[in-house]
Amino acid sequence: MFAAAGLALLPVLAEAHGNVASPPPTLWRLLTRWEFDPLFIIVVGLSSWIYYALVQRVNRLHAKAPWPRKRTLYFMSGNLVLVLALISPPATYDTDLFSLHMVQHLLITMVAAPLFLLGTPVTLALRAATPQVRRNVLLPMLHSRALKIVMFPVVSWIIFAAVMWLSHFSALYEASLTNTWIHRGEHLLYLVAALMFWWQAIGLDPTPWRMPHPVRLIYVFLQLPQSSFLGVAIYQAPDVLYSHYANLGRTWGPSPLFDQQIAGTIMWIMGDMMFLGAMALIGRSWMKHEEMETKRVDRQLARERAEQKAAREAAAGGTG
């Protein structure tokens, strides 16, 4: 039933990505102009339901070690960010303003993707699965050669950077502004590339390649300059990069070229701030890891000293 309704509404959705400018944004429109995308709503709703169902199963199977609530909050927040980025009233102006479209992409790649991974969905699936499913399905997938190749840190780093550059400097971006399905595919591409990149950096879920914290910092730090260069390249472009924005005939808001400069500045400045924030969180995680490791070593040394003391006392007692 929902699928049929979604198919019936596809022509309406396609009109939202045409060559006609939207009406000027007013307070009322910014509060009420939600884009009803049945496919997106079904996917987000289904992912939230599956995650919550797995959480309930883990809590039933492991009552003494229930699923951390903060992990559920992280994952659900990721879906909320996608809702705000893609179907909220401001998001309906993404084909009118390049700057708003850029904010969408940053929310998808720099906010939603990390939040999903902080929800540790792979760990949740492993804990909720039966021993047979875990042994015969999930673990072979995690240890598969294909996943090891695409998740190799250098590969995932390059894929993320390449997606950002090629999407902005190819026909894909222009096509996404007028075709609903290409637009969806572009957003999916951003999300998948971002998940691949941040999976390595966050390092909470099992991964084929486990990087130590110093390497994670370098991994994220090296992504910052390429993102900055992309933002600067967009900002300094002498002409409007996408004919859609130039020919839209929008009579409100900044000019297409100035709007493009705003978009480049957003990627440059906001992107840098987000990467620096991520590095700060990785540094904090590193410090916490070192503190826990120090405590673990101290406990081990204390046990060894206690065993040596007991051995000496036993030897002295035997001699006496």
C-alpha cells in the first residue's frame, strides 16, 4: 500500500526538481513546506524500526548487559539529521540555492554518517544475531576479501575524497538538480562514502582494519586540506558552475554567482570546523583509551606483586 502511494506521488516529487524557481521563502513556508517523499520516509522508518527491534532483542537476551541507551540515541539522531537535511522545509529549496544544497551534503557526510556509526549498528547486529547467523553470515561478511579491500584505510579515504570532487565537478551534480532519482542516488552515494570513511576513524564497530588512535588522527587530518581546496575551488570559480542555477530565473535571494561563493565558503569553513571537531573527539577518545590502558597495566602489576609477595611468604613459611 505504501509503495503504491509512493509510486503515485513520484510525478509530484519530480516537479520539485525541475527548472522552475520556488516561491520566496517566508516564515510560514519555512515552517510548513515539508517535502513528502514516501520512499525516503519508508527507508528511514524501516531502519529505525529494525534498529529498535534489535535493541529490544539484545535487552531480552542479555538482561544483565542491556544495549546502551546512548547508542540508540546516536543512531536515531542520525535519522533525524537526514530528515532535517532532505525533506524539511528549508531542504525544499536545495535546487534553488547551491549554498543550501552544500549544507545538505555536509549534514549527510559530516553529521548523519558519524552519528549512525556512533550507534554501532554492526555490534548491535552481532549481539542480536543467533550463533548460527553470526557464524555463518555476519562474521564471514566482516572478514570477506571484498570488504577488506574497500575498507582498507587508504581506499576508503580516496573514495570519500573522490566522491566529493567528482560529484561537484562532473555532470552528476547538474543532473541531480533536475532528476529526482539521480538526486536520491547522489545523496546515497554521499552517505555510503561517508560511512566508509568514518567507520575507520570512529573505530567503535568491528572493522577489517583496526587503526590506532594516532593513525586515526592523521587519517582525518589529511582529509581536511582536500575538503578546504574543494571549497576554495568552488568559491574562486569565475562563472556559475551549474547552468541550472544560472537559468533558474530566481528573483529572490543572492545572485547565482554569490550563492555559489557562499556554498564554497560553507564547505571551506564549516567543513574545516567539523573535521577539527572530529579530531578533537578522536584525541579525547585516545586519552581515555590511554587512561584505561594505564589502569589495566596497574591492576596487572598489582596482581603480579601480590602473587610474588604470597609466593615469598609461602617460601618463608616453608623454610621456618
